Amino acid sequence: MKYRVTTGGCLAIAMLAGSWLQVNAQSDRWQQRVKYSMDVKVDAAANQFKGKQHLEYYNNSPDTLKKVFYHLYWNAFQPNSMMDVRSRELGKIVVGKDRNGNERRDWDNRVRDRISKLKPDEIGYQKVISLKRDGKPQDFKVVETILEVPLDKPILPNSKVEFDMEFETQVPVQIRRSGRNNSEGVDFSMAQWYPKMCEYDYEGWHATPYIAREFYGVWGDYDVKINIDKKYVLAGTGYLQNPEQIGYGYEKPGTKVNRPAGNTLTWHFVAPNVHDFVWAADPDYKHITQRVDGFTAHFFYIDNEHTHNTWPQLAKMIPAAYAYIKAHYGPYPYEQYSFIQGGDGGMEYPMATLIMGNGKMDGLYGVAMHEWMHSWYQGMLATNESLYPWMDEGFTTFAENNVIHNTIDSLKDANAQEDAYAGYFALARSPFEEPATTHSDHYNTNYGYSLTAYSKGAVFLEQLGYVIGAANRDAGLLRYYKEWRFKHPNANDFIRVMEKESGIALDWYKQYFINAVKHIDYGIDSVYEKGNKTVVRLRRIGLMPMPVDFLVTDKSGNKVLHYIPLSIMYGEKPNENPVIKRIVDNVWYWTNTTYEVELDIPLSNIKELEIDPSQRMADVDRSNNKAVS
């Protein structure tokens, strides 16, 4: 059976290995391609499974590959692993104090020192038993969470090879993202559960060890069969191919379910054009669905006093949320999406998410919207989030905040990005800020990583609306989606989209706000009278230059907005508020620390002066932005 992935409302394309790439690939951005067929048999009582994997690998690069690499993620969940050592080392760093005045350490609180205490039957492992390339056995070396395979014969450019692997796995106690028996009682959260080919792109191999966070995968098609005890209900990536044998809410209404004899069921899923595959299992999962514009949303949760009302309410909220998402960020291209109770908080995967589910309604809706928006920035656009976490987590946070504030009536008049700015300002005041170009695993602190990726990344987009105009930014986000979905864009690709949309040069914006840790701080330096006019000297105190909105209000309440473009923008944003008179002044050269604005009214008639009245500029000290007569 063929399933489709629609792209931006265009005609559906049946997914066959390689064919999608030929139709949609951008001329200057080749990509590898994979096709997985996996068959696993789960011994749920022993928390182990055995698997066979057939992998078709398409080398669409111009390079000859002498090695390949696989991820073996679950080897991280063993005492003295890199993840264990790193978490314990960061836990020695004090990053502040909690509400009670106690030291707050830089743990990943879900990991802390838990891995070091795992017993042999609690650890995770992925053991490769055999590996063949085109039928010939291959040597390989395990470097903890990476399998290095020196090939007996290179893979030539524009060719296909086939790998066959047998592997054995033990499901770890749930610590980070995946594992068994999570804190809400879900039996199996199966993320990063299989040996996964590393991505090879124009930057080379991305054989990133599993230290803390973030993933990057090869686009491909998955055909997965999971044999497990019949009592379990499964959820995950992909379309179930045998619902009439499975039931559990997958079957069409009125269809008779005919389960085969025996104590196990084989669940058969197919997932087209995704870069990962997640599943979860629990005997107590309740499965409900909600039809949305063009696809079906599935919900899997353990029905209890916490979830009995919240999860059905979440299902009812999805259509309104999607209407906003589709209009602002582009249509969802698959035929289903699954919200699954499991994991350790919230984690995104193609066509599905694992989220904690026992919380209050606002928290459940918030985490659901965050993880679902990842379907755009991690699922479809799929930037390398190890290298550009701010483009994934930050853009997702920005979109999540907008979705929530535009679908909850009580929040519609509030500042959607207020918390993002507060997080960024806390980061800027701290000694832990590093350039946003830092690799996700190589930040010196979890604190610095989190506030940079989530808060500063969201501020980057909101502030971009200040620089080029919110309408240009919003149109640019849709253009970004249309031009770059399924193509792994990088930071420059995004900047170029916004430059084309706005007609404004933006390389400086990326250089200052992303590549460096220079801060924005503008202030009103002095005001003096010059005949019947007033001269206001503005000062750039921080090291990052910006265009400036400067609002003048006279004592009659009349307002005039002076817009001062930055010289290296080579353009100006549109007038965002035609109700207020706007004067476009001469450019402010980025080398100059001061700028004088001449007003055609006497000083005695001025009521208030304000820099950045919309407060979208991430000015780290706004105390000097306003002067009142």
C-alpha cells in the first residue's frame, strides 16, 4: 500500500525510494536517501528485543564514501558513558539559586547521576551481531554510541548499496527521552531504539555521539514490523498497515477485528519521507482520534483522574490550533499525527511526539503545541539541530507562543514572546552566554544552551519582525517553509529567504546576534533646544547596532514615529502603523555611537520621548529608553 506526503497543498506524491528526491531536490543541495525495512521481536518481560534491519542507502553525493557510521544511541545509558560523565561534571557548576535560596546546579535534572547507578539489567545497549554490505560481511568498530564501518569497497557517487544488520537491544530504565517505565507509568517509550545511519551532507559525516541532546537524520522511507505481547497498544510514527488484525481503535468503525492466534501481535507500520521512527507501548493506552483539516490526529494516554478530561479536551483544541498553524507556518503534509503519553517531558519525532500527560490543561496544551510545532522545524525543515539549535528550538518556541496566544481567548491581548525575552535577558546578565553557533553538546552549561536555543532563538524571530517588519517576517516564514521543507536548511539559507522577502540586507543581524554575544543597549543621551526646534541625541551603549524606532509624543497627544534605518541594512522596513505619522530619517552608521534627531517642535511642547515603543528590540537596559517632561 502506498501512502502519500503532500507538500504545501500540491499534488500528492507517492513515496518511492529516490523518486521524491528527483522531483523536489534543490539543484544546489544534494541529499542522501535511505529506505529501512525492520523486523523486531520484543520480549517485554525481559525488556529486550532482537531485530533485523535491511537498509537501502542512496549515495546522492558527489563523493566516494570509504566509511559509513551508525548511531547506537542506547549505549549512552551505561555507567561511565559520555552522557553520564558529562552530566555529572556539569552538575558541579552552580548557575544560581532556587526560590528557597539554595544553590541551583547545572544538572540535566532528568539525567543527573542516575546513569552511574544503573544495574546490569537496567542499562541500555544496542549490540550489532552482524553487518553485511551487498551480502558481504563488513568489519565494524563500536565507539560507544557510534558504529564505525570501514567498507571493504567504497560507495561510489550516485549509487545505491544495501546493508543487512542483525542486532540485539536492551531497553534502559527511562532516563532521557527513551526507555521503560517512565514516571507516569508508561511501559515503553521507544525513541532512538534502532541502529540508525548517520547523516552525510555537504559538510561531511555527522557522527555525533549521544551526549545530551538533538538529532539529525537522513530522509527516507520506513517499513517496520514489531512483534510484541498481544496486550500492548502501540503508537508511533507511520501508518498502520494491518488495522483489521490489530484493532485497539485503529480499525475503521464497524470493521470486525480478526486477531491471529497466539500471545503476540505483529504491528506493521509504514512511514514515507521521514528521518526517524518512534514508537511507544502500554497495555493501558486509551486511543482516541480527532479529524482535522486534511489529516487525523491520534491521542494515546493512560486514562486516570489527571487525563480523563484533559486529553479529550486537547483533542478538541487541535482543529483551531491547526487553522492558525497552517495559515502562518504552512500545511501539515502527512495524513496523521500522534500525541503520545510517554518519555520524560516532551520530545519531537516525525509524525509523533512523546509528552508527559498528567499535568494541568494549560501545561498539556503548551507542551503539545511546542512538540507539534517541531513537526515544522525539526520534522519537515529538519535543520541540523546539533549545529543550529536556535533554528529548531527557538523557531518552535516562537511559533508555539504565537499559537497558544492566538487560540486561548484570555491570552490574545498578552505579549506572546514576553517569557522568551525574559529568558534572553537573564542569559545576557549571566556569565554563561556563548555564541548561538556553539554545537549543542559543547555548551559549557545546560543553562547557557537552554536559554540560547529556546529563548534567544525565539527573540531572534520576534526581533527580526522589528528589523524588517512583522508582515515581511511572517511572509518570509511561509516562503521558508515552501522553499526549504525536506531539504535541511542552514542559517544562511534562512537569512537569504528573509532578505529576498524584505529587500533588506541581514548578514549583519546574524553576525551580531547569532555569531557573537554582543548586546543591544540604546539610550536617550541628551535633549536640547535649538531655536523653535528640539534636538535629541541618541546613544548606542551596547556593542550591537540596530535600526531605531523613536516615538515623539507632544503635549496634545500627537505622535510622530522617527524611523532611523541602520546603514548596513541597505533598505527600510514598511510602515507598520499607518495611524501614526512616520518620518524616515537618514541612516545611522554602525560605526557611530551617537545620532541626533531634529524635531520640528519646541522642547516645551514635548510630553514624552521613547526608543523602541513596541519593545521588540532586545535592549538589555530599557531604563534609559524613555524621557518624560
